[in-house]
Amino acid sequence: MSDLQTQTLVPQLDAVFPGWVRPDDRAGYQGYIVEAEHLLAVAKALRDTYGYDLLSSVTGVDYLPEGKLEVVYHVFRTTGGSIFVYKVQVPRDNPAVPSLVPLYPGAELQEREAYDLMGIRFEGHPDLRRILTWEGFAGHPLRKDWHEPYFEEEAKPYKSRWPEGHVRRAEDLNPFEDNVDYPAGFDPESLLPDADDTLYKTLFKVQREQHPEIKTDAIVVNLGPQHPSTHGVFRMVALLEGEKILDLKPVMGYLHRNHEKIAERNTYLQNMPFTDRLDYIASMSNNFAYALAVEKLMGVQPPERAEYIRVIMAELTRIVSHFIAVGFLLNDLGAFFTPSLYGIKERELIVDIFEMVSGSRMMCNYFRFGGLARDMSPEAVQKVKELVNDRLPRKIDEFDRYLTENEIVRQRCEGVGVLTPEEAIALSATGPVLRASGVPYDVRRAEPYSIYNRFEFDVAYGLHGDIYDRYLVRMEEMRQSVRILKQALRDLPEGPIMTGKPAYQVRVPAGESYGRVEGPKGELGFYLVSNGKPNPWRYHVRAPTFINLTSLAPMSRGGKVADVVAILGSIDIVLGEVDR
């Protein structure tokens, strides 16, 4: 659905809400600017009257020269169509915005992130705490006037690194020597109880169903920090009544690298390999979404051959990711490592192809603005054809035969970790988590990007929203990916793989853009703001597994503590993407 079609479905909001909203008339920008005091009313109307039922993304932008912060919201209809954008602008010295959690519970973790990294207060938020940095962290690192000890210039490449032709390390310029400037009398131990007390108090707000004849005490159990099904370090804090989970809170940030701050210092092209480090199991999909966002700003269209190769790489990535997800889910159920090895074996054959086309097996850095870094050789094309036409269909069927009707798998997965369609939409879930709950929303079909509108495929979805359905959806999606791959290989044209000449520096006009793809784990989006300079003014990642974690607590409540790791595994998170 085009932006024009979207505009016909949504009347001019400035006419519907006179004085409350106005079109964003900045060159290269879109959507509406909403007055803060009327945000809830406008958001409710967009959800209930105009059908924008899923809040996709919430982030902030620091317009330091103008003395204001802007909160940017992206919403869409689960029935299909384009993303719709609206914004709230507040002064930097008093950045208070009403929380959208009462309308869209999926805003919970995203608003906490904007508070943590931007310092925006969301009034009415049920649990507004830092989420990626620690409680004793000073300042808000995504503000434009925040400097860390190693800080030099605003953007790379740093001129100070080459005085008189000699390289000088930023660490040598660090005034704090150990990269930490502790205040006088600082005691790190004193901060820990306060932070945990805040966390635990939010847990105990849950409503308990007590039997009057039985008196029980709820206890708090920390699951982690550990490394189960997360590809990183993660912690779950559970409130238990016996073995029953009353409430649960995810705790993250142990791997936080301030990916977005780094990206705002880099040039646009320098950021492409950094996207590989998000969901490093799906680096090609990360490249894809980022390339789309920059290409929207540049007004660039890749050649036909490049578009087909992009789709081939993206669907191979989806198969790799789902093989790993299914294998390690069985690991979490107690089938230690054997199913994982079956998935890893097929993954190895696909990453061999990634190495043939990109030179790397995991951090591929293969996409470029306007095309690809290099062409796909005839040998690589033949390898993909052999996999797609023979081995992959057989191996997917083999997985199916071993697992789908397995009695233990069904007993551990059916009816466990249930998420209703209404909950999935309200919690901003996307990908297999959303579709397993009976909502057949897939960005490739709902708002086709690249050349996905040329391919025939079915959107896989479940009916029960449990662990088992999330497994079944991933199995079917692998089959549909094979179906897309056969069509793409059949129609793969000859021709160039790059629009224009490859450039180390690209000119990106001023404006904003949002590029999104249907990644293996859900909607992966990049929101960019350009001021016409070599570096992005704002770079934000809509990380699907970070937002999908909002549904972990609702899935777990009322279940058994023995099932919580399997529930987490069925979401399929990668902490490189969660923590960023």
C-alpha cells in the first residue's frame, strides 16, 4: 500500500483534531506533529477509529540546535498497509511525554529505552527504570551533548588520530585513565540494593489469587544472569508461588555496546558492517533493512539482478535462523544438543555460500546502497540450486518427521506459553511470535519491499499461540522460503549489481526514513534522520527480539517455572540485537 493510499484512509488529522496536530512540513519529513497534552487522545483515535492497532516503534531524536527532543511513533494496521508516523516535540530541559503503555502495552520496553538513552520521561509508565545501562550510569548517552571519556570529535574519521602523520590512540587522551570518572565517596555496593528494590516492588504489584484456607508466601527467584537460548547474557526475575509464576521481569543490558551512538559517529557506509553485529545469525537481513532505509533517503533503486540476489540471501538467512531456533528450542526442552547439531549442519552449508559471495560466514557486510558489494558467481548460484532443489526440502521434512509428532515435544509445548491474538497485537509482537497467535501479518505481504510482490508464497500462521505453534510456524516458513528461492533462482536475470559507481562516501539528503523488512525474528526496522552531513543525525534500530520480549511475562504468568526457559527459547532472542 502506498503512502498516498494511506493518506486516503486517514483523513487530515489537523482537520479532525484542530489545534492538536499539524502536518510535519519539514523538507524530507512525513507524518504529523502532535501536541503532548493531546497525544493519548490522538493515539486512541488512530488505534480505534482508523485501525492502527500495532505500535511498531518508539524512539527519540535530540534536536540540540533547536533545544528540543522529539518522540517518534510508527504504527501500522495488522490488516496490511504502510507505516504511519506521528511525533511529539518537548523542550530538552523538561522532556515529559504521556506514556502510551495504557493504549499499547508494547511500548513498555521501548519507552524505558528512550528514557534510559535520551532522558525522556514517560508520565504514567508502570515501571520507568533504566533498561540498557546500569542504574548508576551518569547521563543519557544518545543526547548530542553527552561525552564519554574517550570522546574526541563529533564524527569519524577522527582528525586527531593522525597528528603529523602519526596514529594516536584515543585511550592515550583519556583524562580519567581507567575510562571511569567516579565521584568522591562513590560506593558501587550502595547502588545495587536500590536498583533491585525498584525491580522487586514492580513484581509484587501483581494480583494474587489466594485460597483463604491456604496461606502462602510469594518468593522472588533470579533466573540468571545466564546464557540459556539467548546467545548472550540475560536474566529473568520471577515472582513464584510454589512452582507457579505470578509475574516475571526480563533484565537485560549486560552486553550493551551503545550501537546507536557509535552509528551516529560513523559515516553511512561505515555502519553497514555494524549491522551484522545485531542479530549476527541473520546479518544479511540486517544489511537489507539498513540499505532500504538509506536508499529511501537517497532515492536510489538497485538493479534487477541485485534485487533478486538480495531476496536469495534474505531467504537463505531465514532458513539458517529457523534451523538454529528449532534446534536450540529442543535443547531447552532437554534433548541436549542432538537436534541442534542437525540444524547446525544445514546452517554450515548455507554459510559456506555466504562465504562464497561475501568473503565471510557470519559478518557478511554484503549489501551496499544501490546494490551489492560484489556479484554472485555461477558456482555460488549452482550451490544454492543444489541446496534448494534437493537437500533443504529433504532436511526440513526430516526435522518434521523427527519432531512434530514427537510425544515429548507435544506434551512440553502444547498449551504452554500461550499468547492470544489480542495480546500479541497489543504487545507489539511481530514475526513468528505474532503469526503463531493467529495474526497472519508478514511485512513481505502486508507492505512488500524490494521485489517480494513478484513471488508466490503463503504466510504461515498458527491458531493457539503456544510454543508448539511457534515451532510449527518456523517449520512452515522454511518451506515457504524454499518456495521463494526456487522462483528467484528461476528468474535471476543477468546485468549489473550496482546503481552507479561504488563509493566510499555517499551523499544522503536531509530528511527522515524508516526501512523495514520481515526478518527471521520479526519486523526489523531502521529509523534514520539525516541533516545532509556524512554521518546520520539519528540512527535507531527497531529490534524485533527486544520488543518481542515484552510478551515474555504474559506468556509465563500462570505457568510453571520449569517451562520458562522453553518459553524464552520459543521467542528466539539474540542478545546482540536486544542489548545493542
